[in-house]
Amino acid sequence: MTGTSAALTPPADALPPVRHPEAPAPGELLGSHYAQCFGCGGGQPHGLHLEARAGEGVTVTAEFTVTPDHQGAPGLAHGGVLATALDETLGSLNWLLRVIAVTGRLETDFVRPVPVGTVLHLQAEVTAVRGRKIYSTATGRIGGPDGPVAVRGYALFIEVKVEHFIDNGRPEEIQAAMSDPDQVRRARAFEVNP
């Protein structure tokens, strides 16, 4: 991880990640963790609608299409939107570990512009785990999964309990999510939000 802060470098005693035995199978679409999530939710008309798939080990792939709603400079994706895509993809990794975790730190390298209409192909992996800390990296490419690198992300996620969301979220949304009769959707609603 060249150019990243020391906070994103796993310590020497960190352990390799272990995929949970009940994690989605490689190739399986992970789906939205929460309909109102700007990154992956279908309930956000101007959201990214990012779709992530489980990979081998503790990896995911994802993609989203940059629309005119995502631009910063004329015809180009906003850097904050690209950082959001990285964060959403990196957060999806936690579903493979079957832990609830939030973004503690995210560093982004912007390598090249991403034009509107481009499909951004993202690949992410957990590199190490130490206690509640989960270290991960991601790359976003344009022109295909093997195309030129446009963005890179390095993240530290912190494992939390569901009370983190209950104590800090807006009560109406928390209650609606907690009342969902679908047990999987109810659990996933709280999996990666900050």
C-alpha cells in the first residue's frame, strides 16, 4: 500500500482474513443491504445502484454506471461519488466475514478521470484482520475488469454491534428496518452503514 497512512497498514500481528462458512458463494450477487443506501439501494433514484458479487476468498467485485447525476466537472464523475463507490464495495466485504462493521478510515487515490457513461469495475479484498479492525483495499477500472486503473482505495473498517445504529440512527428509519419481517433484510440493513 504505497502512499497510504500508517493507520491503514496492518500491524505485524494482524491475521489473514477468514471467509465465514455461511458467506455467499463465489459469483453470488450480494444485493442491496438497505433499500435507502445511496451506494447500493434501489430506493435512491440518483444513487449508485452498485451491484457487488462475492469472489473467491474474502474478495468482491462490483460495478456501477456513472450517470449525469454523478458528475462533478462537466462530463466527468465527481470524486466524492467515486470514493463512495469504493467505500460501498469495501463495505460489502464484511458480508463475507459475516460481521457488522463501519468505515473507520478511507483513503482514495484518483488516478484518471472517469467519464459519464462509463461502467466502473471494482475489485476489493480484505488483506488482514486484527481484533475489531478489518484492513482492505479496492481498485476501480474503466473499460472492463482488466482496464486501466481509475481509482484506488485503502480502508480500515471497525467491527461494531447493532446498537451502534440503534443508538445513533434516526429513529423512524431504525424502527422501519427493525420491523422488516424478512430476517435477512433486517440483519443486512445494519451491516455496513457508518
